[in-house]
Amino acid sequence: MDDVKRWVTTGLGRVHVNPWFSVRKDNFLGPDGNPGVYYVAEKVSAAIIIPEHEDGTLTVTTQMRYPVGKVLYDFPAGMVDPGEDPGQTALRELREETGYVATDCVPIGSFYTSPGLTTERAYVFVARGLSMGMASPDEMEDIAVFRFTRSEIERLTSESDVSGFILSSLYLYDRWKSGSES
């Protein structure tokens, strides 16, 4: 990775701001020395939580994702509020979106969600020791909650519309399960 030439930022400015992200316009010199312009969506971090039940099933949600015009399968997730720890965000989103409360929240990794477009980094957790509470989704969320085996989720990812969050999170989950559990 050290032999990859870096871009040099020569100027930047904010071109749009809303409650979910801002858009930054960067002027740069590329690896070849030529100038260019790049637009970057600056987003706060996200937290994703994989609810794992004692029987090994996992909780998955569906909700409408307006930008793509589809209802997608996903794990509970949300934006990390300013000053909030991603683990706390994960537990908050778990309760809000599914009603579940967890006694254990294990960090298993992170990834950049779309590094060619946005600064967003997603932190992934596994929730254990689940008990049912009361869901309280945001007013714009209409969420359905399901429990699936790992093999059923595998089938969903090949036959249904899913978010990139669920695919990346499952990779981290499988790696964690194969390496960290006794």
C-alpha cells in the first residue's frame, strides 16, 4: 500500500449540509499531477448490531430505503450521535428497531461503507443475552422484525434485496465466530 501515490488536496469547501450528511467539494492534484475536483459525502459513523439468540438464530429487519426505492433486509443500525460510543448506539438501535435489550454487546470489527463516496465508517457488534422490551422506531421508520438461522440468511442474501451493511457484517460475524469462540 505504501507504493500508491496520494492525492494532494489544494482546497476544499462545503457545498451542502443537512441533518444526515454534508457534501464537501475538494480541489486536488492527482497522482499524475493533474488538478481535479472530488465531491465527498461526509457522514458520521454508523453502528450495526447483530442480535444473536441462544438458539443461534439472528434477528434481521426490513425497512423501506427511500434512495433505492426498495424494502431491504438488514441488521439493526443507526448513526452514532455526537459524543456517543458506537457500542451505545448499537444497543440503542437494537432496542428502538426491534424491542430487544441485550446484556452483552461484543465489538467484532468495522468497515468503510462506501469509501469512493463517503467518509462513513460502520462499527459492527454482536448482541447476546437478549430479552424482549418495547420497540420505539423513529417516526419515519416502518420496520418488520424476523428471526432466521444463519443458512436462511445466506439464502436471503442471494435471493432477496439486502443492504451492503448485512453482507459486510455477516463477513465479520462469520470470521468472529470461527476465530473467537471456544
